[in-house]
Amino acid sequence: MGLVVGVDSSTSACKVEVRDADSGALVASGRAPHPPTSPPRSEQDPASWYSALEEACAKAGVGTAHRPVAISVAGQQHGLVVLDGQGRVLRPAKLWNDTESAPDAAELVETLGPQAWATSCGSVPVASFTVTKLKWLRRTDPEIFDRVATVLLPHDWLTWRLTGRFVTDRGDASGTGYWSPAEGRYRLDLLELVDRSIDWAGRLPEVLGPDEPAGDWSAEQALVGPGTGDNMAGALGAAARPGDLVLSLGTSGTAYTVAERPSHDPTGTVAGFADATGRFLPLVCTLNATKVTDWMAGLLGLDLDRFDALAASAGSGGVVVVPHFDGERTPNRPLGTGLVTGLRPGTTAAHLGRAAVEGVVCNLLAGAAALPATDGRVLLVGGGARSRAYRQVVADLTGRAVVAIASEELVARGAAVQAAAVSHGRPVDEVAAAWGESDTVEVEPAPGFDADGVRQAYAAAVEVVAGGAG
């Protein structure tokens, strides 16, 4: 029995899964935390990621009880890791949810125009994107900027630590703001908007194919896959098919679909990413998801189980929550704040809980409306897929049956799919299909639910906060 290791190096933690390379059966798992962050400045020392990877592997018995034949790393998208000529990290990595580069993003978009950006790289840059963080670095710390020899994404850096090679994949590269999914190449002209004097080609990692090995993990004598971004790995782990609408509710929220053709949205709502199979992954991302309901639970003095039960037990009673607590990416309100409205003397904890869940889902679905046609299944993944309240609200607000995938680590599972594909020499999507789906729960919308009324009330509340700062 060959074993593979899938790694999810997220904002909050490193999660590792050991799986059977043929069946996908879970053999062992481990987890180790990353340092907490708090936007608008959200940074981590990359060394903490590798320490967490070693700790999580040890907890999963990698190298002791289990000897893998291959490993792949999926990581949080968009971040910026800069190295000098000796491979030393020059400063803490700026993460995807760091919004300090919002002025730089605005300047880049103004310079080229949103339509040209969408055509060039599939997306209109916002503060999350790597290209905006490079411009921020040049503006705020030119001394460090001048010493940059290599620019990497978080998963690239971990793959380099395993293999000694500077490589990436098309999925994660498509979130930088300077790689074109439609053309399958770096757009160095976009990086010249940051600095025209630099040989950017010599500072970027090689882009590997979906099932192309990155090298060898010498410590375990195992192949290393190209890795990918967390959303791309999540799509693999969910065995998403073209036309499916995937809603991922974790700390942040994403809505995406697998597409056969690249997308170009000049409004910036949809990021036109590539996926980890050779297809495309048009995606909408929100900064605020389950963190909002966690906050509401704490405000009400409830543990998460009790909060979930209350939120699932009643309607919102006219209460509306706009969940832009950490600013927001979709809609683009980096300085935005949240709002709770519709409070009355009869408002209960159940109303507030339900309204918080509805606000998170309304926010994500408002962005998802801009995706290409999604006439397949509605898949709910992430922490929200294990919540009775989130499951029901997604079904109610979409008016469609929802397949909730209860697996906790779809990103790590997707990375393991990629590792198995590299080990077997088979296409990634073929392995994902052979492994099949994780445990699922299907939920139908509640009869008579006024989805239009809830979404209209939410849209009106957003108009209120949009008139303020951010």
C-alpha cells in the first residue's frame, strides 16, 4: 500500500493528512497552529510555517509509522515571500488578508484600467493580490525591495524547503496578478508597473503542470508534487465538476466553479483563476465568514454548538447583519465595517444568530451571482458545512438542494490527490474521480422561505454601510 501526504498550510494552521494512494482512505492526520494575525496588517514569519509542517507531520507519524511515496503542499493564496540571493527571508510574509496595499491596488488599477487588467491576467487587482504587495514593498521599504532576488507564494516557499527548487503551479500563480491563465505565462509587463528597472523573469518560480513533480523530498525519499493554492486544492478534495457551485465557508468565504474556459471580469468581482487540473476556477472571495458567527456567539455568551442550534431554530425576526467586520474584498471595501440593524424590543439571541448566518451567506451569494453559469450541484464545504444553521440558510437562500461535504480537511485531501497523481503518473482529475466524494449531507430549502425578502433587506443594509467610510 503506497501512502501519500497532503498538506494544507492555511492562515491559521498547518494540517497534514496521510492517505492511501490508491483508494484515498485516510490513514492518519496531524495539525499545528500558525501565529495569529489581525488585519489590516497580517504577516507571518515563513519559518513558522515550516516548523508547523514538521510538527503536524510528526503528529501524523510521517517518517516514523508512515513512509510516504509522495507529498504535495497546498497553501494560502496571494501572499508575498521575498528572499535575498542566498535564499534568506527578507521580511515577514504579507498574507492574503493584509489590506495595507489597498492604495497600491487602486493606483495599479487606475494606471492600466480594470478592463485591461482583466484581459491581461484574468483579474482586477485588490489588496489581496501579490502584485499589489510588491508595489507596497517598493513604496514603503525600498531598501528591502532592492535586495529581493526571488518572489514566492507561501506554498512555493514550502515546496522550496522540501526540494530546493523555486517552482509553483498554474493555480496559485493565477492569483498573483502577473500570470495569465488564458495565455499560460507570466505577464512581465504587469510587473513593470511596479518597477521597470528589474529583470523580473529571473526572480519568479518556474510554473509546473498539474501532475508534474517538483522534485524529491530527500528526508523521506518521496516525490514532491507542484502544490497549489488552497482553493484549487479544495476543488480537488471536493471532486468538483464543471458547472458545480462550490461555497466554502471558513474564516473567509469563497464561491467558485470549475470552468472549461478562462474568465475576465472587469468589475473585479470574479477572480479569473486557473485550477489544479488544467481547467479554470473563476472565484469570488469574501474576507468575512465564520469569524463573524464566532464573534456573534461570543457576544451572546454561547459556545458554538449552542449558537448553531439557536441560529437554526428560528428566522431572523427582521434583524440584518452586514458582516464587513475586517473590511471586505467582495464588495471591495478594505476599510469597511459591519452593521447590525433591525433591532427591536422582541429581538432574541436566536434572531441575532440567524441574522449573522444569513448576512455571511448573503454577502457570499451576492458575489457568486457574477460567476459563469453554475447549473450543476451546490456544494457546501469548509467549517460551515458542519453547521446545521449554515446548511439550512444556504439551501434557503439559493432555493436549491445543498450537498454539504462534512470532511474537515478538503484542502489537505486535494493536496493528497495531487501527490497520488504525481506518484502514479496519472492526471489529477482522474485520481480525484477515482477517490470519489467524502461524507455528504443533503439539505433541501425550507418550504415558504422568503429568500427574495431576506436578500433585498440585506442589499438595502449594504447600501447604508457603503455610504460610510471604506
